[in-house]
Amino acid sequence: MASISTFVKSLRDIMRNDSGVNGDAQRIEQITWMLFLKVYSEKEKEWKFEDPNWTSIIPEECQWDNWAHDDFTGKAITGDKLLDFVNNTLFPTLRKLEINDSTPIKKSIVKTTFEDANNYMKDGALLRQVLNVIDGIDLGDYQQSHAFGEIYESILRELQSAGSSGEFYTPRAVTEFMAEMIDPQVGEKMADFACGTGGFLTSWIHQLEKKVKSTADREALGNSIYGIEKKQFPYMLCITNMLLHGVDVPKIYHDNSLTKNVLDYTEKDKFDVILMNPPYGGNEKADIKKHFPTDIASSDTADLFMAVIMYRLKKNGRAAVVLPDGFLFGGDNAKLALKKKLISEFNLHTIIRLPGSVFAPYTSIATNLLFFDNTGPTKETWFYRMDMPAGYKHFSKTKPIESKHFDKVRKWMKAKKRVTSKEDFENPNFDLWNDVRHDKVKQDDETIQLRMTVEEIIKSNYNLDQCGFPQEEKEILSPEETITNFIAKREALEKEIDAKLEELKQLLEIK
């Protein structure tokens, strides 16, 4: 197989000549449904080997090897005949597959994956070229299969710059750090209620794989994840991602996590660990807000997901969540009620302030990592400001955040866990990273680390906006970066305006 960059470039170059594919987002979506069918075909061969009685849910004429594979004998369909087959046979057939509650997940995912998928290509000859490139991957070969996992990651990274699709991708460095700090254990169940392309799920798997020691452990790993994704495109990406990571029965559902009354959740609906980056900047309508107690029925999507997380975290469970600055300093009734619930019922032990450009170029909204557990009310909360690494003024598509940039905060968090009493803080001989012994650490007259007691948090009216960043120096950006930043800020402002207008409309309707 060609190198990763060559593979992706080959697909891009072919599809740029097709008039039906408009932009990066459509190109990636086009590639994804073909990748899914290729990966699913290889998985079915494994399942057939393990179970001779295995029968495919995909009709024979729509199975990959019978229409997409080209043995170069001149028999493979192409041109208008290929387009006609894809548009009028393949897609209608897969969308209408009959499934019910008893249909195994690894069969039903075919229908749910294709329910809203699209074929954008209009040139059958170019479509044949794309299929041949994808079909050239030998997933039966370990090295090629492993390399393809990297290719898939590179495709997911492209989402970050593919217009609005960037909302589905959290940088790998962030998901890996959060999963590492949450410390997965074999036998635990983890959930992401807005799982996008599956970044947190795969990071959980990567961390848990280090602790797999037996066949039983391996089975537990595959059964340890649960995801829900509202939008079809990232759902399709996620399912393919899980199959590539050896999860043959991916418990990933195409649904909306906000459409169930949170008061109806029972113990069986709860999880040991929740890792997620809730959608933020959006707003929800009145019918969605009805599923939440009145005091926390915010119109802000991120707020509602925080409520879902708290209602679905098991006793003694752990959570790590990405949230925007607005949650920390927000003083409206719903945000205050959510923060009171979080502080009084959960142990919010750590907040990491991330640099503003971590999610660039999709958004410039400042974000934070909240770590909490369901072990009892908060007694104290640690804040840590993660500054830009040396040599960086901001992160970008070409200079994204990397795992190594978390090294200092990683060391800080691991050392902090070893502090067990007030005496540890005051003991000058206590062997841990020096900064952790102090309630407050300053750097250039700016607080970069702070410990607040619950009494101090309550006295501040639940203002969690601590250890903020200093005023950034103005810098001259390139025209491309200037335009990208402007678009991101405009989209964020438009979402904020939409949220306020929605609230105003509801108030007027009440009157």
C-alpha cells in the first residue's frame, strides 16, 4: 500500500475532478461510506471464518466484492453503469434493509450508517478510480491494517478544517490526555453522549489496551464503550472507526441524547466513566428543554449535556468533560443551578484552562477540561492554566496541539494525586513536584495554579473562572489565518445571537 500521504492525496486529486463533489466536507463524506463498506466486507470475512453459519445482512449484489472490487479483467462496472448501480440499487437497498430489536448490532449498523449517507460523485469513471484506490488496502495484512488506522486518523483530522464538520473532531492530544488521566480499568463501562467520530472512545480503548492481560479482558474491552451521535456523517465515521479498532459489536447509536427525560434514568442507564466534548455554542428549543428540571433547563446545548452527564454518572464514577469558558463564569439561573448541583453532589477536583487556539481553526472559543467524580460533594477544586508552549503564539492546522504539550500538566496532575493531607502541603521534605505544595503559584504576576475551597467557591457565587489568561499581545496574522479567525468568531457570535433570540421568542410566547 502507498504511504498515508500518497493514499489521501490520490483520493483528493481524483475527486477534485468530479463536479458533484463540492468542498472538503463532501469529499470526506464520500470517502467515508466507501471506507465503511470496505472495512465491513473485511470484517464479514473474519466473522464467517469464526462462524460458518454467518449470513450477511447485505444482499449479494451489494456486497463489496461483487460490485466495487476490480480484478482488472475488464469485468468491473464503471462509468454510467456504476453510477446507476450506486444511486439506484446500492443506496436504496441498504437504506431499506429490514431490522428490528432482535437484529444483532453488527448487522443493524449497515442500515443506520446509510440512512442519510449520500453519493455526491457524478462521474462514474472517476468513482471507479476512487474505489480501486480504497480496494487496494489489504486489511488482512497486519501492517497494512495498522497503517490504515493511521490513514483514517488523518482523514478525521481533516475534519477540523472542513467547515462546520470540525465540530465533530476533538484533537487526539486532548482525548488521549483526558483518557490517560481518567485511568480506565478493565470491566468499567465508558460513555460519550455526543461521540462524533469516536475520538474519546478510541482514546479509551488505547489506554485500556495497556491493561488487557487475557481473552476475557479483551472481550471486556470491546464491551466497555457506549456512544450516541445525533448527526449521520460523524455517526458513519464513528462506526467505521470502531470496526477498525477491533470493536465488532459497536454500541454506537444514531440518536439524540437530549430527547429523554433525565429524571427517567435508572441505575442501568448509568456509567462508570464519562468522557466527552459536548457540542457548545448551539441552542435548543422548548421541546428539548422539557426533558430537564425547570431550574437547569438551559437553552445552551453544553449546559444540557452537563445535566445529562450528572444524571448518568454512577456512584463513585469518574468524568472528564470539555466545556467553554461561558460555563465557568456564566451567571444566568440555569448555569448557576448546574454549578450548584455539580459542587454540592459531585467532587469537582480539577479544572484545566486550555489555550484559546486548541480547537483552531474550527473555533476560537476558549475551553476547559473539568475532572470530577461521584464520590460526594466538592471540598476543594484545583485550577491550572495550561499556557502555550515555548515557540508557539497559537495552535493552527499546521501546528496543532500535541501530546508533549500536556507533559507539564500531566506531571502536575499525577503529583497532585499524591497529596493526601494538609501536612503534605506544609512538609518541605515531601517528595513531589514543588509547585503542587502551594495553594497559589504565580508566573509573571499571573496566577497559573490555584486551590479553592468549596466555601470560597460558594462565596464567589460559583464563579469558576479562575487562573485566567493574561491579555494576549496583538500579532499580525497571514491573510488566510485572519479570514479563518474572522469566520470562526462570526459563527460563534451568530450562535450566541440565535440562542438569545430563541430565549426572547419563548418569553414572548409565555406572555
